[in-house]
Amino acid sequence: MSIIAPVRQGPLAALNPVAKLGAALIVTVVLLLSIDIVSAAVALGIELVLLCFSRIPWRVLVVRTAPIWIAAPLAGITTVLYGRTSGVVYVQWMFVEVSDGSIQLAVATTLRILAIGLPAVLLFITIDPTDLADGLAQVLRLPARFVLGGLAGLRLVGLFADDWRALTLARRARGISESGALRRMLGQAFALFVLSIRRGTKLATAMEARGFGSSRTRTWARQSVFRGRDWATLVVAATVAVTAAGAAIAAGTWHVFGA
């Protein structure tokens, strides 16, 4: 299974993409309001329980969520070393200060990244770009030109890996692939950038010639319907967010960011 291809199995795949976007947004907004351990831990715990019912293959799950599991601890380590200093200071060396405040902030940051990132990834990997475009245009009533342009862009994302591989083989055949890792990567990235611009220009011209830029009200081949299960998804997301915030308020750790 391709890393880019959407997962088409399990109950999440049957949901309307708009419901998935709404659910991820609800949880994200609430968790961004406060940096505390309780709300992030409660939300993450509920999400892990719900994950067991997603029926997404574990191999796909590990591969798709690997960046989140890597980024969260790295952000926590950085916060421990350079975060807000308060309470007892355990280590102090140049710009590094490890204290009670930085450790608490690091744990909260790590949990919050996991609590926000995991549901977002799990919901988005089950979204087909065409279904997403149908939902944005028919349910949210977004402009058709914007939606179709975004859909065309998403469809080209999967070609980046193939283009990068082809450029690597072409440069190797010409004997210029061993000129240094950094220099090779920068040169190849610039070539990919130029290739993407050329392909995007040709695609825009082709879509314009086929009437995709018309201002008339267009029809859609597939109907996007917001069903009861989609509303239930939003209710579940709101329940997770309210439960996490309520637990933090009850524990006295809820603190609105910036207040």
C-alpha cells in the first residue's frame, strides 16, 4: 500500500470528509487553548481507546503516525532544556536550564502534540481527495474553482516521490549523483521545483480548456451527503474535547494560553 494512498477500510473510511475535518478541528481548538498535562493526557487516553475500534492495519498505522511519535519527544526534550524556568532548578549550563517548570511544560507539550496529531493523522489518512473535494463543494459550499484546484494539487502529491526517484536515476546515469549529499539534495530539489512548476502550468491550461474555470454553477458526478454517522462523529469529538477540558478544570490545571 502506498504511503500517499488513502486507507479504504474500517469505519472511518465511510465517514464524510467534512465530518473528519470538523472532528479534528474541534479537538485541536480545545487542546490549543491550554497547555496542561491533564487535558492532553485525558484526550490522548480517550483517543487511544477509540483507535482500537478504527480497524486500521497496524502496519499502516505505525508508518503513517511515525512522524508524530518522533516529533513529540523531540519537542519535549527541547522544552525541557530551554523551556520556562520555575521551581527547583536541577541543571544549569549556559542556555540550558532544567527545572520543575520546564519538565512540567515538556510533558504537557509532548502529550498535547500526540493528542492533536494522532487523531488528525488517523482521520486524514482515510480521506480520498475526490471525496474531500465533493464534500467541500457540496456540503460547505466552497467555490468550485478553489476546490477543483486543490483537488488537482492533491492528486499531484503522489507523483513527487516518483519524480524524485526518476531525477535520482537520471543524475546517477549522468555521473553527477556523487558530488556531496547536501549539494546533491539541493540541486535535485531545485530540479523537482522546476518540474513541478512546468507540470502545474500544463495542468492549469488543460483544466481551463476543459471548462473547469467557468463561473457557471457546475454539477457533480457523485453526491456528498452528511449522514447521521457524520453528526455522531462530531458529537464524539466534542465529547472528547469537553471531557478533557472538564477534567483539567476540575483538577485546577486549566490555564488559557496567553491569559
